[in-house]
Amino acid sequence: MKVAVIGTGYVGLVTGACLAELGHRVTCMDSDTGKISVLRAGGMPIYEEGLAEMVARNVAEGRLTFTDRLEEALGGTEFVFLAVGTPSRSDGSADLSMIMDAAEEVASAMDSPLVIVQKSTCPVGTAAEIERTVSRTLAGRGAPISFAVAVNPEFLREGSAVRDFMQPDRVVVGADDREVARRVGGLYEKIVPPEKIQYMDRASAELTKYAANAFLATKISFINEIANLCEAVGADVEAVRRGMGSDPRIGPSFLAAGIGYGGSCFPKDVKALIRIGQEYKQALQILEAVHQVNRRQRIRQVEKVLRHFTGSAMAKGGSLAGKRIALWGLAFKPGTDDIRDAPSLDVVKRLKTYGAEVVAYDPVAMPYVAEMLGDQVNLAPDALSCVESAHALVLITEWPEFLDADLVEAAGRMCDPVLFDFRNGFDPETAVRAGFQYYAVGRTTVRSKWSAVRLGQAQEVGQCAFL
Ligand code: UDX
């Protein structure tokens, strides 16, 4: 099949490359000429595991091309995927201007029948709106070309997007016409047997994507509230997670307590779904709480740093002055260079308002942070230089290189070896043995006493704050 993909961000580029890998002839189009030049020159505008190799292979084998000209992308194509951004507006609703502009441009340029596939995450009713826009534009041109609009949401996690595409849990296709649905589903026939494709109406497909992300975000905020309760009652959230998650009705995934979710999807999609509920006068109260808990979780972690140094979580201006705080990780999660709505950004800003000096290291995300935060943060060349003479080390993104780091060496280089583990990535005993005073999320003295007694190291309990 011949396919055009509009938008070469995370979703568009992965979709284009993977469809080419499945044997389709794909043209990826982006109006950002800089991005297209990079791609044509064999470079990658984003970091995504396995993507560069897949792009290179499919370009070399002649199935994948890039252009900044829509007419070129549409020439002879049967499907056009719209994979442009739908960012949050200030009121939380999804900004649809890019996808509606793209639909209008496609309608202005198309000269043969086309299936338009809405890949971007869009509120219920967007596919119908795209259909009206395309009809209107074609009518204005006096061009009675047949077309259909289908919805095919993505469930791609950054960092494992290529694998998620090639080995999907499910493929959802929303269409009002059975034949159109079957044709879109057919694009995936090499990886999903036809009976496994979930066909549904367009509104349900649009809502499925939001509901899936909102539910995963709910699991995260739920476990973070339980973690906060663990801190208050003296329980260990990691034990609670194991205990809960081994019930197959619950499952352990997306129950890792920490500083909360970030990225380009969960924060945006939760807010957009709340807005959709408001629009239809169906308040989504659980999601309001999910969003609030997630915001609060970031603040709460920085307060732990403040309380450690000042004895108070409400210290007024300048109370971290003279303290050098080292951050390990800036990306919103490991395996990506994406810092959109990353907890690290809030941590840096808050630490700065308290007068701290902030130094950070991330294996791939530093150029973006330098662009966004400029002189608010010093960037270190590697993990160990980052902690040099620091008064505290904060783990924000659980990259394997941090979890495998030599903690004894790290502690030795610091002024004051205290470790704030905002992802519960380290084993508390290992951290304490390395010489750290150790704070985690939702892990309490219960575990530390138990460990200490078991190991006959009662003395360490006194040195260690498991909060
Ligand atoms: C998400 C969805 O998983 C994917 O299906 C969708 O299509 C796009 O949005 P992504 O944003 O790439 O993917 O990341 P994901 O792995 O889902 O993690 C989102 C955030 O939740 C990250 O900040 C991560 O650190 C956090 N998280 C995840 C937790 O805090 N705890 C967990 O247990 C899991």
C-alpha cells in the first residue's frame, strides 16, 4: 500500500518507519524543513530506541522517503495518516488547530480517493469535524473526490515505541464504513491477525485512547497517594505494591510510586478528558483528583529536600542557599530525550526559588534542558562529575546507568552524602551501606528496622532516614 504520514514527531516518525517495515511505501511529510533536511541527511530529530536503524534500513530499501511538500506526499497515495501534535491549551482542552489545518491542506491538495486516518490523540467528534472540513474544502474546489476518515489511535510508549508498534497488544480502528475499517486494519495484517483488530465506531475509538491513558495515570496517582499514606503510617509502598499487584485483577504495572507522571501524553490527555467531560456536563471527578495528586506529588518531593536541610517544608526564600543539589536524570522517563512536562523541570525551578545551586546530568536530554532552562541549571558531563561536592543527590529519572552507578564512589565525592530517590530505584540497604542518608517515596522505618535487625546493623538505622 502507498501511505503518507503528516507530522514527523514521535508518533509520525515511528508510524511511518514501522509501516514501511511492514512493506508499505511510505512518505513522511513535515512542514518543518529543518527536520526534513536532518532526516534526508540520515540524521534523527528524536532519540527513540531502534528507530534510527529502522529508518535507515527502509530508506535504503526504497520504502521510506521524506518531503516537506504535501503534494509530493499525496501523489498516488491511498492512505494519509495525520500524526501532528494536539497540545494542551491553557484551559486543558486539546488544541486542534494543527490537525484541522493539516486536514484542510490535504483536502486542498488531494487529487484521488483517500482514506484519512486520524492517528493523533483527539477529542470525541474530531474525526467527524475533519470529515466536514474536508467535504467543505473539496466542495469549494469543485472537486468531488471520494474520501473517508478513520480513527486509529496509537498506544506507543516513548522508549519502546518501535516494539509497541511491531508487537501491539491491540490495534483499534474506528470507522463508520465497514470497508474503510477493513482497509485500515489490513495495513497491519503482517503483525495482527484480522480477528484481533478491534473495530468500532469513531467516537469509541477516540475515547478508547483517552480512557486508556487516563486509567494508567489513575493507577500512578493512586499508588502515589498510597505511598504518601505509607510515609505517614510507617508502611513500605514497595511491599504494598507487590501485595496488591500480584492479584491478577490489579496487576503490578503502572503502580511504581515516585515523583509522578510526566511526558507528552498523560498530563495532556488527563486534562483533555476532564475538559471533554465538562463540555458534555459529565464531570470526571476521579480524573480531577488524579491531576491534582500528580501536581502535588512533585511539590511534595522537593519539600523533602527542604525539610532535610531546614527542618521545615515551608522555608521562606533562600533557605537552600549555598547548597549544591545534584540531579540524576532530566527526561520524563528513561529511554527518551523528551522533557515535555518532565518532573525535573518543576524540581529545578523549585530548587532555584529556594536559592539552591542545581547541577544535573542526563544521558540524552541535556541539550533540550539547556535550551529551556538556560542558566538555571549547570549541566555535568557525566553522572559522577555531577555529584562532585554536592550536598544532596536527587534521582529523578531511573536510567539504568544511574541505578548501576557506583554509589560508594558517588557518596565519596559529595560534601554531604544524602540521596533523595524519587523513583524508588535504589535498594535502601545498598544506598545506606554506600554511606548515604537515604530518602525514598513511601518507604518507611519499618523496612529499615527490619533490614537492620536482619543484617545486625542496628547502628545504621540511626544514620538513616527512610521517609
Ligand atoms: C504513554 C502511554 O503508555 C502510551 O500507551 C501512549 O500512547 C502515550 O503515552 P509515554 O508517555 O511514552 O506513553 O510513557 P509511559 O511509559 O506510559 O510513562 C508515562 C509517565 O508515567 C512517565 O513519567 C513515567 O515515569 C510515569 N510512570 C509510569 C510512573 O510514575 N509510574 C509507573 O508505574 C509507570
